[in-house]
Amino acid sequence: MFSTIALFWALCLVCIINMMRYFSSLRALLSILRQSDPLLYQSVDGNGFFTTHGQLNKQIRLVNYINSQRYLDHHDPEVVLRCERLRKQFILTSALSGLVVICLISMLIWY
């Protein structure tokens, strides 16, 4: 028999690892954007993206750029590849985070 609490913590660990992969891919994308498309890099606040003084509306602009797949017309194929990977990781991380919340609520109700 398996422990539901151990299963929950394993799911949390997988979710945290995927979040770390997502942020690492985001950093890689920003470093590529710095070299290949400085205008886009500045418009999404690339220099201050992960700082406390980062501007939220510029960060949301990058998320909208990736989610609406506007990167498909970009001239650099590496940017397109990174954005596609980042989009898939975002979907996976969002689904896992939702699953963790659902599991936490169900465990609170169950126990």
C-alpha cells in the first residue's frame, strides 16, 4: 500500500523541479534575446526581469508574447526553439501546480 502523503510530497517535488527548469529556460531565453534581439530584450525588462524592482507589466508582456506564439515570426531560429520549449514547460508547470492544489484540497477534506 502506498502513502498518500508520500505521493503528495513526490508530486510537490516534481512540480518544484519543473518550476526550476522553467526559470532556467527563461534565463536562457533572456540571454539569447540580449544578443539576437536587443529591442525585445529591453521591452520585456530583460535586465531586471528576476529582480525585485522588475516591472510586472513588462514581464507579463513576455508571457503574452510566448503564449500568443508571436515568436513564430522571429528571425532567429534559436529564439523560436527556446520560446516553444518555454511555452510547453509553462503549460506543464501550470498543470502540475493545479494538480498539487487539487491534491492539497482533497487531502484537507479527506483527513
